Amino acid sequence: MNNFYINTKKVPHRYYLTEEQIPTQFYNMRADMKNKPEPHLNPATMKPVTREDLLPVFPEGLVDQELDDETPYFDIPDEVREVYKMYRPSPLIRAYHLEQVLDTPAKIYFKFEGNNTSGSHKLNSAIVQAYYAKKQGLAGLTTETGAGQWGTALAEACSYFGLPLTVYMVKISYEQKPFRKSVIKTFGAGIVPSPSDTTAIGRLILEKNPGTTGSLGCAISEAVEKAVSTKDYRYSLGSCLNYVLLHQSIIGIESKIAMEEMDEYPDIVIGCAGGGSNLGGLISVFFKDKINGIANPRLIAVEPASCPSFTRGRFAYDFCDTGRITPLAKMYTLGSQFIPSPDHAGGLRYHGMSPILSQLYHDGLLEAVAVNQIDVFSAAQLFAKTETILPAPESAHAIRTAIDEALICKETGEKKTILFGLSGTGYFDMKAYDAYLQNKMVNTNPSDEELQKSFADLPSILA
Ligand SMILES: Cc1ncc(COP(=O)(O)O)c(C=O)c1O
């Protein structure tokens, strides 16, 4: 900042709700969707998955949430709200300093979900998932992690509830982020770089592609295999699934309460999208207003140009994992065999997308943009320098688009209100920041040929 800045405005820099205002219910977008997401299919029968199909894989309480597209609200268990009190409500922050530097008439707000010890929004769902596993008396959980944020969050939640956890971490992140590993281990979880030789599917992937840096799709295959082959274990997923978006709705609900208390309402709501959970959570109640004709905010997903599921993917049934052992989901996908380049936003390197968000995008209720990583890091640096929070590379995708929208307002003179999700902090991503600062970062986007090759592997009957 070149000039000193004193906030003399009515709206404070940080707006906190009280502990009592932590929502008591999650909101289920599917209940209000006119076109509901297509059901997951069991690849063995090609019929919609049943409760019985899912019970060996996921904790029971979560299976019920996953399959329910009618119930609009689900009570948040008291035990979960109690843990939320350690870091929620999260602050809604007015980015006054960023606005000033951009010289924009737009008002920029962000909901800061990195304000907890796991450093990201992932904890919101991890706590619920560990709670239901514990309630069911399970022996433990397995999971995958890309950037390491989900593994960290679930390790924390499992440690809180005294539940063993094994994390399959995408090999490239395992190597790029040694301290992320240490945090996960500190919370008592086991951690395995994926693909590994600890599972049949991992061995197969390694045999086919020995030098692979891994992907979320591979790590999911391994974690699912481990869970279903270990007595009383279940698998836990940090994004994409309907129940994860349900839990993350707490982000949107709190944001809306805070904005309404300040007599504000967003014209544009922006979030980064990997599997879609933080974005799905942030837009949840704003989508409700939109579908019910109460307001008409633009809802924007931001994805990396290196892994452009929405903007260059197909809307088709596909496997959620590389090993093709999971149910088929109808979603925007780059193909389950697509392995994105080792881009620095590990959490956004997933071939598929939440079926809920995919349906909204297909129906024109959600927009999507793809951004290059160098532009993302320039936005991250500007944000860090003005708002003093070092954003996660994933979250910086949302910042990029928020800045771009604010700059459009500068051109047009429109005083739009922009809300974006700051899903996490980037203090374990310093290799990425270093690469950017040393001008060593490159944009590595897939060619049309690569994508066509990957689409050719989509399940043929349904592609
Ligand atoms: C900080 C952060 N933001 C966003 C994401 C993307 O996930 P989702 O699209 O489920 O919010 C991740 C995933 O690891 C993440 O760590």
C-alpha cells in the first residue's frame, strides 16, 4: 500500500456473527433444484446406486444424506456444532484495501474459511464425516488428499473423535509439500504416497505408468479399495459428493446472514472449483434465492485452465476415480483417465465435478471460467500484499476472477457487490509461490488432442 488507509465506513473490515448464530441446519440445494442431478449408477448393474450399495463404502449417516434429494434441511448434530464453535462462525471480510488498490467502485467481500487450524473449508465436512463414522462404531476411515488440505482436515477431525485414519496423498503433493505430511502425521493419521504398492489398483497404475505423479482419481481408487477390504473401515471423500456440498452449505448460510445484517446482498458470488464443495457451499442459499425468484446473483465457478472440467469437459456419466471402481456420476468430466499436468493448485486437479454443480451449469444457473496459473498467482500476490492473508493457490483462482470482475466495474462504473470464497491459506504452498516469484512458473494446459484421447475412454454406452 502506498498510502495510509483508515476505514471510516459503516461496514467493518471483519464481520463476525456470534456463536449462537452458528447454523443449526445444513441446506440441501437438491431439494429446490427443478432438474435434480442424475443418480449415481452402480457400474455392475448400470442401475441407480442403492443404500445397500453404498453402506459398505461410506458411514451410514452420510449414505442417507447422499441419497436424499427431497429434504431441504438437515439438523447439524449438537456434537458437530460444539466442534464448530472452536472456529466458527468464520469472518466475512470486506476487502477494503484491495478495493482501494484496484480503484474500483465495486464492493468486494470474502468469506474466510482458512481461519481454523486445518487452514481450509475442508474441516466443515471432515468433522461431520468423522462424527458419523464414530457414531456408527467404525474401526477407522481411509481417504485421499490432493493438495493435503483435506487430509489435514480429516486427520484433525479423526484425532478429535479418536478414530484411526489412513490418507492416500497424491504423489506430486507428497513430494512438493513435506510439511503437509508432517501435520497429517502429527494428528496421528497414517499417510501413503499414491499410487502405491499397498493396493492392487495402485500396483496396476504403477505398472502401466511407472513415472506417474499421481492424481486425485488414482488416490480415490486406492483409498476406496483399502476401505472396503479392511474390516469395519469406511471411505471418506472431501469433495464432489452431494453430502459434502450439504455440509459446506454452512459457508453460504453464514455469509448470507452476515450480509443481510449489513444490508448487503451479492450481485456476484465466486468460488474456485475442484470437486465443487466450497463453491457449492458458498452459493447454496444464494442459489435458493435465485431459483425462487427472490434475487438473481451471478454464480461463478473458477477452475484452472490446466484442468478445465466445466469449460472444456463433457457432461456425461463417468467414473469418479482412475481405477474405475467407484459408482458412475453424471457430471462435467475430462475423463477418468485424464491426468492433469503437475499444476500448483493440487486441490483443483480433479477430472470430474460435483453432479449438483454440473447440473446447475448445464441448466445455465452457474457460470464457469478457466484461468491460467500465472494469472492466479499474480492475483494471489496482490491479495496477500493488500489484505495480508497468503491465499491457497486454489482459493487464488476465486481471487483472480473477483479482481477481474472488480476491474470490469472500474470500466463501467458499476458499484457491484462481489462475494468470493477464500477457501484456505497457502502457507504450505511456498514452493509454488517461489516458482512464481522466480518466474519459473509455466501455464500447462491440455491440448484438444489430449482431451479427445481422454474422452474416448468415457464409459461408451453412456458417453
Ligand atoms: C483450499 C482449497 N480450496 C479449494 C479446494 C477445492 O476443493 P472443492 O472444489 O471441493 O472446494 C481445495 C481442495 O483441496 C482446497 O484445499
